Amino acid sequence: MDPAELRELLSAEGLRLLDSLPPYESTADVVSLVSGLRKAGHPAGLVAAVLSQAKLRARAVRKFGPFAERMLFTEAGLEQATRLSAAAQHAGRFHRAGLSWIADLGCGIGADALAMAALELEVTAVERDEVTAAVAAYNLAPWSNARVENADAEDFDLAGVDGVFLDPARRNASKRLTNPADWSPSLDFAFEVAAKLPTGIKLGPGIDRELIPQSAEAQWVSVDREVVEVGLWFGAVARPGIHRAALVLGSHGTAELTAEADSEDVEVGALGEYLYEPDGAVIRARLIGDLARQLKGRMISDSIAYVTADSATSSPFAACFRVLDNFSLDKRVLKRELAARGIGTVEIKKRGVDIDPAELRTALSPHGDAEGTLILTRVQGRRRALLVERV
Ligand SMILES: C[S@@+](CC[C@H](N)C(=O)[O-])C[C@H]1O[C@@H](n2cnc3c(N)ncnc32)[C@H](O)[C@@H]1O
């Protein structure tokens, strides 16, 4: 979105038009919608701006639920925005630490700042990009305790600020940036701030662990089983004695595993009646050992993130499967066994074996009314296919 398009959108006519549109659904609707709006006399530029905004709002429901329909977005801003459930967790840290004035340095469209404002923190949200800053200002307008500055975060005067949040941009227009010096604001700048003030830094979950300072609390977060970020927390917004955490947010609610350090592994052992697939946040946080102990389990193989046990324990940190059968990983065997059970719909999961599930499914040409799940992996080092059912 360029500044001119944004100006059109932010006009009284633009906002009224946007709020009057039906939910954005299919391309067919859009064609008739555009011609209807044009016939009603709205200028082409405005119609285009309003429709692309309606489309972004529809996409944003996944991250912001019903709040999306009261917000504005840019394409990149929505892509990079923190989901509301995770933003609420960030804001909660500053709130619990009793801090009042928070600077969100590189606020994007303002998702984190919004969650902070909702907890009645004083928020100054700083954004370098003019259009993004204007969008953040619109999103934060209902909150008198929040304001947006269109400025460079690195020039912002932190005197009097109690805490800082940074979510550096880690991609440019075309690609993901792997060098932390290229992130913006840079990781070095973020760490300099963290040395002075209680600070939270949101980063990609796959960050090189060597970059994580010893003093930080590193918390990996998954939302509905997708690992979305690692948060590095410093000072009063970090928790004493915790350096590794896996926070699992989902329909079950909120659950967390915490530890002082990476957990000790448990031994590899014989395949039991149950197999657990740990949540990605637990895997990234290297807390599988602690989880396996909770589940009274053992590892299925060296360096494979499946836990096996003799009993089923319900856990928010892992999906649990009952092992129904255990075959050698051989196409002919699998084809025969699926056919014998009338399994025509197969979910194929794999870990630790170099097989393309889609290719294997085609090769198995399954048919029948039954459904089944195959887990392709190594059991105590040997390549096996496990027929399982979800518990
Ligand atoms: C990942 S996004 C932030 C997303 C935000 N936390 C949210 O949930 O909506 C990073 C933002 O930082 C902005 N940015 C990058 N470098 C900056 C700088 N030096 N000063 C201010 N803003 C900057 C980018 O324009 C981008 O909008």
C-alpha cells in the first residue's frame, strides 16, 4: 500500500465503504462487488484500496479473531504480526513485572502494542515505515494509553521507559534474512537495549542457539501445534532460574514446560504400546527428556523426537498414538497390510527416514473405506512403519 492509497482508505468515505462491505469470500463475489461499487460512483482507486483491505481483514481473522474487522493491515505487516494469543503472553510479562511505560521498537501494524495497551500499560510504539506507522496509529487509536511514533527505533530516547519489546523484521521484500546483523533493528541493538532495561525480543523459532545469551530466558511458543516464535526475555520480564521454556497455546488452553537448562535425554528403549509426538515448542526448547520422564517413556531411537511408553498419559505437550502394528518399512509389505485392512485413506507421518510421504502414498495406491495413520521412523535404529491410531 502506498501513502496515497492509505490516504484514500483513511478518508471518511473509505472507512465507511470498508465497514459496509460484506465478508470477503470468493473471487466471483469480488467481481460483482467491484462493478457494484463503481456503478455507485466510488472512484476506482478507492474501490481497489478498500477491497484489498477487506481481503487482508479476512486473512487476519486467523491471527486476530473478531478484532480483525476493526483493524487495518498492510500485506507485510499482517504477515509479520504476532498472533493475538502470543501478543497477550508478551504483554502479560510486562504487566506482571509491574512496569508502566513500554516502548515497542519496530511495532509493525501494532499487534503487540495493542495487547499491551489492552492491559493498561503506557505504550509508545515506534515504526520506521510511514504507511505501517499510520496503520498502527489507526489500530491503536481506541487506546488513549498508546501512541505511535514514525521514527527509527535506534534513535528513540529510552529515558524514563520501564521496559522494551522488539520484534525485528527478519525478511526483506523478497526473502528471509539469515544474518542477524541484517535484521532490523539489528540483534546487536536489541541486546544492547536488553543490557540496560527489562526487554523482550521476539525471534524466529529456528534461531541459531549459539546466539541466545546465557542470561536470557528463551521461551519457544506454539499456537495450535505450529511453533511460531522464540521469545528472549531479560531482566524483570524473565523468570528467575528459567532459561528454557516451551509454551503451548491451543484449544486446550495454555500449558508450559520450563527448565533451568536443556533437559537431560532419557534412554532409547523398546517400542511400547504408545507413541508420543512432542509439540514442536518442546522439541525446539530441548525439553524432550523432561517430557519423556513425565510420560514415563523412553526414546524410540537416538536423535529422533518420538517418545514411546507402555501407558497412555494425556498431555498438552504431545500427541499420543496407540501402536496397532509394526511392519518393516517395505512398500510391498505396507501395500499388502493396508489392503488386508481395507485402509483407503492414509495419513503418513515420518521422522528420521528419508522418504517422501506423498510418493509413498501413490506407490501404495490404497483403497477401501477405512482410515489409518502410518508413522515411518526408526525403532531402536531399525527402519519401521508403525500403524497407529490417535488416542
Ligand atoms: C516483525 S515487524 C513487527 C511486528 C509487530 N510486533 C506486530 O506484532 O505487529 C517489524 C517492524 O519493524 C519495523 N522496523 C524495522 N527496522 C526498524 C527501525 N530501525 N526502526 C523502527 N522500525 C523498524 C519494520 O518496518 C516492521 O514493521
